[in-house]
Amino acid sequence: MSRLVKIVRDTDLVGMLDENKICVLLSMTPEQGSKLAIRRVLKTFHSEPFVINDIPLMIKLAAVSVSFHQERRANLKAFLKAINTEMNTLIKPIKNWLLLNESKEQG
């Protein structure tokens, strides 16, 4: 999280949605700006390994951009549900691919 906090603006909010889901709220940012922010975050996270207990780990991230318009999503709960749905849609094929490759390596 510390890497992420270093690259977002002071007005942005960083938090955890789930055990493996991080949410960054980019206030007053148009969709094109959020996509640029996603590219910047992915580049930062994928550029060098995280070192945990002297073990370098490469972390791969997947990211989505979901806009909040009060007239379409009247409350925070609906907005968070939309983010979760988008993330699950993005993550499902990745998990399937990983499971398929894992089973090939074992079999």
C-alpha cells in the first residue's frame, strides 16, 4: 500500500475492499484521467519486485475504472457493488488461466 500512497494525489483515497482488492477513489477525475492513473499504477507496481523477508516477489495487478455519477448510483453501497462486479469480471478469466496452467504443470 505504501507504494500506492506515494503515487496518488493528496485528494485521492486509498483503501481495501477485500483481502486482495485495493480501491483508489480519484475525486473529480474524468474517466480518461482514471485510465491514465491505472497505467501509472500498473507501471509502478510491475517495474520492480516487492521484497518481503529478503525474498523478491513480483506482484501482478489487474485494474478497472468505474465512474460514480450520483444520478446513476445513488449511494456508496451501489458504487462499491459496481466496482466489485467489474473486478470479478476482470479477475475470473485470469484465475481460470492460472488454474489451467497450474494443473498442466502438475499433470
